[in-house]
Amino acid sequence: MKVLICTANLEKSGGVGQLFQALKGKFDVDVEYFIVGSRASQDKFLGKPLRIVGDFIRFAFEIIRRRYDVVHVNPSMNFKAVMRDGTLLLIAKAFRCKVIVFFHGWDRGFSETVVRRFLPAFRAVFSKADAFVVLASSFKRQLIKMGISNPIYLAKTTVEDDLLSQISEFSVRAKHRNAKNPLTVLFLSRIERAKGIYEALDAFSVLRRRRPNARMDIVGDGTELASVMEYVGLKEIHGVRFYGHLCGPAKYERLREADVYLLPTYSEGMPISVLEAMAAGVPVVTRPVGGLPDFFQNGRMGFLSESLEPEVLAGFLERLFANARLREEIALHSFRFARREFTADLVAQQLSTLYRSMQESDDLSPEWSPSYQSRVA
């Protein structure tokens, strides 16, 4: 069978591109990638509207050329992605392909707008899909409330094999058992307001009043980077180091050096950076968003904070900084869990199983992918 996966640029950090870069070459069916979305070089020379129209034309010709059995599109629940991938879905169905829609992220405000104003149009388009995949049980419930009756599966995501190969249980145990000052908080994400970067800095500032030697490493770039650097200066938050965007060994080094990972994000699908921290044996302080509540064991993998208040977040950091034994126990539990649940081979196997099921039967089983709860229990 032949499968066409529509994905973002594989060179982009985080999200869909990073996931399918990690899965490349691991499927046991014939898979090809079709790149959609922003590409700086094309946007510069063609302009975004022409690039978007060109993507749709190329997509149609690619389906005609290869006669794919299954087309897999990867939107988030936001205006741009729903419009783009809804159009791809209609084109694929026009050529009688079976289509999977894999929602990776979920903008709650946009989904509420859809329900209030555009629900008939949304259902008319997306009910044509043969199956849906989501990263969070909460996303599944919301699709059902929106009137989607097609099979909806709960999936996992993955971390890079290279990261898994470079960090051992021995090194995780040694780091937390022999930790020396200064202890380091890591923030690794796009530098955007919605990722909670300002809350993270305020929490670190509170922590510094208790632990003057603490450091904070900020890895990533984004639209708020310049403002964040200015904010650190104006607030006189000492001990903060900016690394910009890192990938590969440079990123793994920051994960190896970190003692705690902090991401007080507002909303997510499944934040890969949290999974990377777990795989590196770094206790996590984050929020119960997206797919995290489906597997994250509060107190055993770190802490989920309902609050965005800096004092609350700093309290969780202090609990981890003050107790080396707790850090080690959490780090080892997270390290083992990530290597059992978030490998690229496992995710590719699950998706391959779904592709084959779609080719072989029109009656898909809802039991394709077990929930994290059943695995954790």
C-alpha cells in the first residue's frame, strides 16, 4: 500500500515537522512525505498566496501520479491549519483516497468559535475523513461534541533516537546524586507569550531570592525573544542565559546539564520538549494541558500546576531543588517511562497498523491505540 503524509517542513523544530522527521524511514508500509505550510524561500519569491495555491495543485498531481491508498493530513485546531488541511482533505476525497486527519494542537478559543458560528461547515468538510487521530483524550471528547462520529484514535508522539542514545540511566542517576551548585532551570521552547515564558522568568526570579546561585537556561527563538531579553534586564533577573535555537547535540547538552525543566504553557497538543526532558531524566514542572494529563503522573514525573502564579511555580521548583533524592527518583521514573512509551519505532508501528487497517477494512476498530491510563495502570 502507498501512504502520503502531509507534514510541515522537517527542518522546523518542534511540532509536526519534528515528529515526522523522527519517524522517517521507520514505517513498515510505503510512505512518502508531502511538505505543506510556510517555507521561507518560496514565500519570499512567490508570495504566500501563490505558494498556498501551488501546494494544492502539486498535491492533486501527486495523488494522480502515485494513486495513494491513504492520505494523512496533520492540522492543528486553528484557522489557518483547518482551512489548509480541510482543502487537502476535500482534494484527496475527490480522488477517492482514504484520509486520516491527525489533530496535533488545539486552540480552544478557535474551537469555540467553530462551534458557535461554523459548525455545519466544519462537519460538512471533516466528516468526510475516514478516521481521526488526536494526542489528547480531551481533544477526542471535543470532536465528539462537535458532531464527529467517525473513528477517533488516541495516539502518542516521540522523541529523537539520537537523544535516547546519548543519555543513559547511569548518567541520569549520577547527575542527580552528585548534583553541585548552581542548579539549573531549563526553558526549551519557542519564545512566545503563550508558552509561559514571562511566568517562567517571574517564577525563576522568586526562586533566586531563595537560592541566589540558581541559573536559568533559555533555549529557543521566537517573536518574543527580544522583548524577553529586555524584560530580564528591566526586572534585573540575574542568572539567566540565552542560547537561541539549538538542535541535535547542542540541544542534548542543555538537557543533560539541566536539573529541572519548566514550561508553564497556556495550551499544547503534546509538547515534545516535555517528553525530551523526561527522556533526558529531567524532572518537569508544567501545566495540565493537551495530552499531558493522559499520562503525566503528578509527583512521580514532576509537577503539574493549575496555577500560573510565579510563587506557586517557584514553590514546585524549590521542592525539587531542595530534595536531591526526590529529583533522582522522579528523573529515573520519567527516564524509564519515556523509553518505554515515546520511541519512534513504537509510534511508527501504531500508525502503520492504522494505515493497513484502513486499506483492508471499512469498519475500523476503536481499540487501535490504547490510552496511556491503561498502560500506566
